[in-house]
Amino acid sequence: METVYDWVTVAIFAGLIVLFLQRSVGPERDQMWPYFAASVACAVINQVGNKAIDDNSTLLHIVSVAGIAAILGFIQYFLKPFGKFGD
């Protein structure tokens, strides 16, 4: 846990774990593949971000930040962690 990418991606992953555990005690609502896809994406973006820091690459930083935004959008679209009002 040395870089900002480590902290951000681990925080997103921890949020996925909490969401999965919270939903696992209720009726089945989600499939497993969105959790898996988001988890793998966190690992990949973490590696890209760490490479950006090592190589001092602006392009890789942009890809990493865009990837983090894409992961958060993916989670919101497919897993709907905040639900709908009135749920």
C-alpha cells in the first residue's frame, strides 16, 4: 500500500465486499459476474496506475483515472449500491 492507486482501488474493492456480504443475506438480487468484473478491473487499474508512477507517464495516469471512473460507473449501473428512492 504505497501509492494512491493502491488505496483507491482497495477502497473500491472493500466497498464491493461489503455490498456483496450485505446482499448475500437477503433474497437473490445480483449475479456474480459484475462483482468479479469490477474486482478484476480494480486489480488491472491498480497495476496501470503503479506503472504510471514508476514511469512518470501522464498518459497512464489519465488511463488510470478514467479506469477508476469507469469502475465506479460500472458498479453504479450494474449493482446499484444506492438503490432507488423508495426501495
